[in-house]
Amino acid sequence: MTASAVGRRGRRPGRPDTRAAILAAARGRFASAGFGGTTIRAIAADAGVDAALVHHYFGSKDDLFVAALELPVDPRAVMAERVIGTSGGNAEGAGERLLRAFLSVWDDPEVQPGLLAIVRRVMEPGGDKLISEGFLPVVLVPLGEALGIDHPEQRMPLVASQVIGLILVRYLVRLEPVASWDHERLVTAYAPTLQRYFTGPLPA
């Protein structure tokens, strides 16, 4: 299976204008209030629809958050298949598995433009909450919990710091030699640090 085929999100049928209104309202709410401070009822009110319609089109608030990001792949599906699924929920080797999954998606030429657009949106005013109060609790902390690590609320922000740094250096700034290294060299350089964040001692 190619990277671009993993985690493609199916969409429930619905009127395009209604879906677009809900997604626009969700993006605005998540960016201004964060994930925890956003409710389906508030999004529905902003979109001028009933809350039940939001659930009908998008399911849970987690699902709506991922849909609102308009990512070309669902990161939860990628993590489930490539980081959790191949390990039986074992955190050993998670750093390398996560990095290989990340690189396979980000280096897919069909997927990368959409991901870069999301990163640029995050860098706009208010976009920080999409990471700190959205992506982290919806995608990364559940990944840590599924792997059975201790203190995922502390460890997964450390994992995020390494991954976000790699995104900026390799794909936005294109700083050499990181921008042109192949996957094996990147795994050699980054996977041990990621693994330490997953399973190593935490600062006292």
C-alpha cells in the first residue's frame, strides 16, 4: 500500500454548503478556543445548523477536528497501522516506527503540498491552538496511551517538539544536510531521540 493510500478519509454524503459551513465554523472555534474549549453545540450555532446535523456528518468532536484540518491523510489511521498495529501496543521501537511513518507520508509528493498548507495555517495568529489544544490531545496523546507509555501528557509534547522541528528544517526551511538526507540517515539521526522521549527517563 502506498503512503498516499493510507488513512484517506471517507466523507459522509451531505449538502456541500452545509458541510462547508460546519467546517468553517469548526476551524474558527478550534483556532480561537482550542479543542477543550470548543463544543459541538457552539460550532453548530456558528454554522446555523442543529448540533445533531454536525454529529450526522462528522461523528465525534475528534473526527470533526481532523476533518477541519483538511489533512490529505487521517494521522490517526496512519499511527494505528504503522506505529501501533505492527507492535501490539509495545513502545519499544516506537521512535523508529513513528519516524518511518512520518517520512513515508511527508515525502509523498501527492500529500506533501496539503501538509505544508496546514503547517503554514498553524503558523498564523491563533494557529498554535490547533497543535497545543487540538492535534496533541486528539492524535499524539492517544498514541502514547495506546503504546502504554507512562506520563503520555509529558512525553508526547516532547515527541511533538522533535517532529515539528524536523518539519520546519526539512520541508519549510530546507536546511541542509537534513533536507536531502535519505530516510535511513534521518532514522539514524532522529529515532534514538524520539525513542528516549517515549521510554527514557523524564527530567526530575
